[in-house]
Amino acid sequence: MAKRRNENLSMGEALSEFIRENRLQHGMDKVDVREAWRKLMGNGVNNYTNTVELRGDTLFVGLSSSVLREELALGKSKIITMLNEDLGKELVKKLVLR
């Protein structure tokens, strides 16, 4: 750790340090994106969402409704912007709806 052990660390700082040291950020980002999708899309969309997977900077979302897929495809850039704002960083650059 960068700070000596006898210095006081907040829980958030200690957790951030652990994540950074163990190279876990990408895995945490994957979980955060899934949570952001569920929160932002609401129950109507989530009922038809099968998978949400982040690969690199591309978010792949599996949907069981072709009608919903077409509707969401019209607003891809807005969805990407909303997700990144919720995450607090530009994590998603491309959205693929399947």
C-alpha cells in the first residue's frame, strides 16, 4: 500500500487501494454496468433483458423482444450517455443489442 499501515485509511480508500493493487477494476466495472442498466432501464425493459455483458468498451445486451430491441436501437447514443453518467466515467463506447 502507498500509505503506511499505521495511518488511518477510510473504508472507501482501503477498498479502492485493494481493487487497484489486485487489478480488479475491470471486474468491478462489469458489475457496475449491469447494475446501471437495471436501474436506468426499469422493470419494463429488465423483464425482457437476458444478458448484460461488458467486453472492453462495448456493452452487449441480450433482449428477448425484437420490438423492444428496435425501439432501444433508436436511442443507443442516449442510452450510452445515461449509462456513462450514472457510472461517473466513460466506460461504454458502443452498445450492441441482440
